[in-house]
Amino acid sequence: MVLPFDILEYHQRLQKTKKRMAEQGIDVLLITDPANMNYLSGYDAWSFYVHQMLVIIVDEPQPLWIGRYQDANGARVTTWIYDENVIAYPDYYVHSDVYHPMDFMADILLQIGQGKRKIGVEMDHYYFTAKALERLKRGLPNATFEDATLLVNGVRIVKSDQEIEYMRRAAQIADLAMTKGVESIYPGVRECDTAAEIYYHMVRGTSEFGGEYPAIVPLLPTGDHTSIPHLTWSDRPFVKGNAVIIELAGCYKRYHVPLARTVSIGEPNEKMKQVAPVVLEGIQNVLEFAKPGVTCGELEEVWRKSIKKHGFEKEARLGYSVGLNYPPDWGEHTASIRRGDPTVLEPNMTFHLIPALWFDTDGIEISETFKVTESGSERFTTYPQELIIRDHMDLSGQIS
């Protein structure tokens, strides 16, 4: 299998990670976040529902992959790691109330002389449990454990040119999926039919390259539910006069470019007519202000002042770093565009800017994913930045 990046890039990522390990006094880093495993090794499989890890030892040139026996060939095929550094545990460790994969992994670390070292673990993410940490500590009683949750995530925040190219392809898929999704919306069509149309084009991609499953399913709150940002779809039909929010992402080589738009089925109500220009003005102000040297907190301040003059406020953050990921989230969990975030923008940082406004019974989302350039910012997608109005004619010539 051809790796998505040159092996030199993987080595550079590994060296940057080891530098951060040394700065934090960490000798051994146990990586269990599948995005971080992919970033450093290339490993790519739907195996993250069982315990697996990538072991980085600060004074060893090669990582170790430790995971389920039936997934070991996947590690040999999708990574640059030597075959002898792929270590598999037998299946009786899987979902057992007696055995635990971390017992096996702790024993491996003992066998290779790492039992008394300072070990970093990713304590706060979806794939590492309280029991996993407990069993590691029990199996490695002489080790010292440190929280290294965002150590690799911090390396990932600035993208290489190849990563940016993959995000450009993801953006083309996002544009296509949004176009087809919006075209499918009219009264009588079920929400699930639009979701299926979006999914089809997210996976099919373009004639030049295909897409992949996104880390988050298409979000499709409709009508009164547009005030609730993270609803998916139902089998209810669309109704004239309702609004629909579509939030999706194109995904290529696990790199995501999210995109959100709001659709009015027929003439939008007065509130939506009032709010849409405020959101669009705020987006433009933020994108024009974004450039190297500006902080995420300063970006949020530009947005806050932009909407405040129209009498609006937003409680939630404005956006977040985005790129490589696996379910259940496409965000990188590092920088957030919100008040007080000190992260300084650098070229090739990438963010999902989602300046949505939600109210008691409705809401509006128009989002952009952008990269920081040498002198400013640049959108990834080209989809029209506007409130979309869908008017349809039935066979009698009447608006339906």
C-alpha cells in the first residue's frame, strides 16, 4: 500500500513529537487517539472500537504498534513501521471482564525495559478509558504517568503543504455534497432522502478522486429544531416555510473540510432575513482580520463587536482547529476561536469558522473552513456564502 505521505514527513513528525516529549520529560508516549496514530504512523483502519496504541520511545528510532491480532496485518500494510514492531494481542482480551488489553501492553513495556520510565498517556479523549489507565498503572507499578493528551495534537496544528492539498480535495467534495444536498430539498422530500444524497456524494467524491466517511455524520436540524445545532435527520418530510441547516464535511485521506449552510424552503421569515446579513458581515470581518500574528481570541473579539452593534451575542465558541480525524469529531481539540484563546495564528493553520446564531425556536448556520496564509486567510470551499432560498414549482405551476 502506498503511504499518503513521504516517509520523510513521517520522520519529521516523529522528531517534532520526540522534541515535545523531551521538553515535558516524557520517556515513553502511549498514543491511543486514532488520529494521532495515523498522523505518526499512517495506520488507518476502523479498529478503534477496541484498545490499540502506538508507542513512541524517546530514544528508539521506530514506534511500536500494539493492537488486536486480527488488525495486525492492517498495521503492517498501512504504516511505515517495521513488521517486527507490530505486536498483536490474542482475541480473548477483547471485551472481556477478566482480561484487558492494557495488561498485555503493560507486559510488553516491561519486557522491553520501559517499566521504570516516565510514561505519557492521552488521558482525555474518547478512546482511552479510566479502566485502561487503572490497568496500565497496575501493570507498571514502578512507572510514573503523565498527562500527554494534546502533545501530538499540538504538532498537528500547523499543516504541511501535502496536508493542505488533501484538504483542498476534501473541500471540493464538500462543495459537491452541499450542492447536491441543497438541490434535493423541497416540500415532501424526507430529511433522510437528503441525508442519503449528501452521503452518496461525500463518499463518491469527484471523477478525479473519491471521498471517505467523515468523522461526523451530516447534521440536518429542520424547522423548530434549527435552534438545536447537533441534530441529525429523521424520516419527516420537508415543509414549505421551514428552514433547514446542513452541516457536513468533505473528507479525503482522513482530512476534513466542514461546511454549513442554511436553507429556507420558500420565502424566509423576517427574523432570518434580519439575522443572515449580520452573520455574513461577521464572517467577512473575521476572514479579513485573520493573518499570522493574530490570536484566536482577537478573531473572536472581531466577531463579537461585529454582531454586538446589531444587538446580538453568541455564547458558544466561534470555531476551532480542524483537519485529520476519526469519529466522533473532526476538530483537533487544540485552538479554539473564542474569547481569551492565546493561540497565535501561523501559516498553514486551518480552522472551521462557524459563526452560527441559535435562538429559542430557530437558528442560522453559515460556516467556512479557512487556512492561514502568509499574509491573511483563504477559504477552502467555493460554495456561495449566503442564505439559500429554495422555491419549487409543482406541475400546476404553483409554488409548492
